[in-house]
Amino acid sequence: MRQGTPHADDVVAEETAAELDTALRNGPFHVALRAAITARGLPLQRVQHHLWRYGVKVGVTSLSYWQQGARRPQRPESLRAVRALEEILQLPDEALIRLLSQDEERAATRRPAARSYRSLVEASGALERLLTELAAPLDGGLHTLGLHERVRIGTHRELLTRESHHIVRAHRDDTDRFVVVHHGDPGCVPDRMSVHALENCRTGRVRRHHDTGVLVAELLFDTRLHAGDTFLFRYAVEDGTAGVSREYVRGFGVAGGQYALQVRFDDGSLPVRCHRFAQHSAAAPRSGRQDLPVSARHRSVHLVEPRLRPGILGIGWDWE
């Protein structure tokens, strides 16, 4: 090697240091954290060990999620860990805490407000009119024992489809149908939505309300259930007509059994964070917010509610 020619390891070290410096200046938090861990050459197990010495317990999985951007530290114990990481990774004081605050401010400016009370009330009024047209009461004579929904977000971050698998029990005789309700994202086009009966049912009448994006459709069972009978059926709604989707919301009028919701994202786009939330009613504030881990391998996030209660339940997500 000629004198004065930089060694390859030195070049890599300089590039790594430069990446860390840029990440600490500009963020976001997860990029800076990943760059700092790489610059120090520490595996996550060693980072966890150092944190334990500071009296802070954080799992390797959580550290991995933090540096991937799949989750953000928010709880007091997690913020203690971030401050300890600044010392362990030899960073300036408040370097990572500052980036966390910046990320939250940026997310707040990008994050649209939750659907307003007015919009939900208008949708409720439209739904009532559509159900009247179908002579279908809100209580269709069925009690939910289990409901599993799979929502797919498309290439352009739009709500592409949702598939619902119901397990129900009739609580009155001669029950022979179920009414699907779909409330599209703002800007959706109900005329271009469609409902597909997939198992143990067929599609009947369909009604749409353009201003609110509400669609209702009958699913006919081709059998009449007696009180106490159980039934399984499956259907899908194709949407894909609105812009960028940032949440999936489901309302429940009565208590029921288990509810599972899975949201799968397109291979080309994964949100930086996801969370679950609940509302007692359209007029109530959102509560019960809880971060949800995003599976980078399966590109999905889910929640499971062991026993449904009346109200609103959903998953929201933030795009970078």
C-alpha cells in the first residue's frame, strides 16, 4: 500500500461517522439510533446488557423495533432507556430525545384529524335511511360469536379491500340475511365499490350514499335460521377508490364475541408506526391508544379484542 493512501477500514469508519452526524442533525429518531448503534459496533444484545447496568430493562425485540421505526419509545421507562442510550452510544445529551420530539411534531402536522363527530353523525343518518330502504333493522337477529377481518392497503396506500369472516348465532326465528355496512375513506366513490359473497351466502340488494361514502348490501343465506342456530359466512368489499388511508375503523352496536383485525400493507410501502384506539361513541374522544408492532416480514399489523363492547374500535397508522 502506498504511503498516504487511506486504509479501507478508515474510509468505512469516516463514512459511518458522517452518516451518524447527518442522522443526528436531521433525524428521524430510528435512523439516528440505527446509525449510532452501527457506529459503535454493538449488537443489540450488548446494548440491552448495557441498559440493564443502568437499571433499565428493554427487550432486544423492542430495540429492534425502535431502530426499524416500527415502534417509538413513549412510556416513561422507554424514555429512560433513550436517555441511557445517549450515554451508552456516546451521543450528545438530548440528541435522541430531541429527535423523538421532532418526529412527534412532524407526525402531528401530517396526521389528519380523526373523522369528525359531524361526519360520523351524517354517515349514521345516511345509514339509517339506507337500512330503511332495505327494510333492515340494525338488529338483524344475529349475535356475533366471532369476527375476523383482513384489510389490505394497496400500492398507492389506499384501502383496497377488506374480507370479513363471521361466526354468528341467531337469536330469533326466520333469520335469513345479514346487512354489510362499509364506510369508505374521504373521497371514496361508492359507485365503484363492490361486495362479493365468498362463502355460505349470496349478494342481494345494494344501496349507496355518495356524499358520506356509505355502502350497504344484503347477504342472503338461502336458509332460515332458528333461534339458537349458528352460522358461518364470509364476504369481501372491494374499495380502492379513495386517497391515502390512515386508519380502519369498525363500529359495534351491541356486545359480542371475539374480534380480530389484521391490516396488511403493500410490499412497496410500510408505515413507520401503528396503534390501536377505541371510542365509546362518535361523540366521545378516542382512548385506549396502544402502539402495535408492525411485522416487517409479513407487512402486517393486528389487534385482537377478546370480547366486543358497543362502540368504535380501530387501527391507525402513520406514513413517513
